[in-house]
Amino acid sequence: MSDVEWIVADYPSTSTMPAPAGLAAVSRAVVSAAADVVTTVQRAVVGQANIRTARDNAWDATLADRARNQARADLTREVAELIKLSRTY
């Protein structure tokens, strides 16, 4: 048998942990209110139908990727054609 003493510390549960500091709670409330104001102003200025969403941004990024890939493929074809033509002379 060993003579080792195991010391186990109590881990505080979430119910006994202190609430966030007042400054943090106030900061979250201010940021939340500011976000609501910005969203309301955006809707008033551009209209509900013109509000950008994450889906709109993702679709635009997909279209930009496709356009870049197409431009790269076109350029690769043109360079290959130029190399082919330069070897025939």
C-alpha cells in the first residue's frame, strides 16, 4: 500500500459561481442596444427587401469564386494556345 495522500479540490458548480461584473453586463447591454439601433436604421434607409444576409454574402462569394476560376481557366487555355503556336514557328 502506498503512503500517498490524494488531495482533491472542490470545483465550484455554475450555480455557486459569482455573476459577471456589473461593467461586463452593462457593456453587453450597450452593444446589444447599439446592434438593434444599427439594424433599425439600416432597414429604414435601404428597406427591408435590401437587407444583406449571410446567405446573400455566401452566394456572392460563391459567384466570385466561380468567376475567378473561370478567368483562371480561360487564361490557362490562352497561354497553352500561345505556347502551341510559338512551337510551330
